[in-house]
Amino acid sequence: MTTQIKKSMLLRSGRSFALVLAATLACTASFAEKPEWAGGGKGDKGGKHEQKAGNDHGNQHGNQHGNQQDNQRVEHAPSGQKSGNSPGAGHVRVGGYFGNQQRTVVRTYYGNEFKAGRCPPGLAKKHNGCMPPGQAKKYVVGQRLPRNVVYYPVPQRVVYQLGAPPSGYRYVRVSSDILLLAIGTSMVVDAIQNLSGY
């Protein structure tokens, strides 16, 4: 009978342990909060603000979207935070990801590089600065980047100042432009054009 008592006590202690473990897990889950980028109707807690889309998407380089983006309102988060445009919170709007602050950061960095006489890979040093070989844009915002277009990684200093790209996207440089590309499809989501325009 002593073995039966031991088995019974062991079974009861196992059930008690499972019950305590389940209660602990239930309490832990109740303390979880929504991430800042998820919203939740708590005013401006996530640091989000609305900003008008930039005017850099003109028709001059074959961009079929033209300036129709000017009247759209785009939601951006400060650099380093996830914006409302991240895939987890919806989607990234074509032609509406980069804000004025991000454009300024990129142009300042590359402007300093160009003024110092350093051309990024893929750009040739000319008498008036760094120029891409061939001036025709070989991409269109909202369409897939052609396979024959050569692109380069964006320096980590610039990525840090821009903030991490949304999940499923990456920053690349094509000639004298910075693009936000969708990783699986290579769709050009947005662009900061003419970095050498100083």
C-alpha cells in the first residue's frame, strides 16, 4: 500500500505543479501591452504624426504616378520607430514612405560625400560631381525593379539615421537614388531621387 500512496502523492503534486504553471503563464500574458506602433487610440503616444507626401515624384523621369501623391496624407513615425506603414500595422504605401526628414538625412550624407570628391560605387566622377553611367531612370515607383539594374547597399550610417526599413523591405541605392524595395518581389515602393543634385 505504500507504493500506491507514493504514486497518488506524486500524481497530486504533478497536477499541482501543472496548475501553478498554468496560472503563472496566464498572469504573465495579462501584463503584455500593445507595441507602440500598433496604435490603440491612446492619442499621440506612439510618436506618430501626419505629414504631406513629398513632391519628388514628378513626371520628368517616366514616373507614371506623377504628382498625384501631393494631396495624399501619409503617416510617418520618427526615425528609428516603426511607422503605421509597416506591414505589421497595414501596408507600406507606394510613393508615400519617405518623409522630408528622411530625404534631408540622405541628401546631407551623400551631398557631403560628393563635395569631398568621393563617389559611391557605380557613379563616375565628372567635372560637375558624381554621375551615373547613362541618365535614364531604369525603374518606376510601384513596379518591379528590372533584373538588369545594378543596385548597391545603403551605408549603415544612413540606415541608422533613416530608421530600420519595415519588415519585408530593404533600402538600396540605384545610381544616384535611394529606393525602398520589397524583398520578395523587388517592387520599388518609394524613392529619394537625385542624390548628386548639389
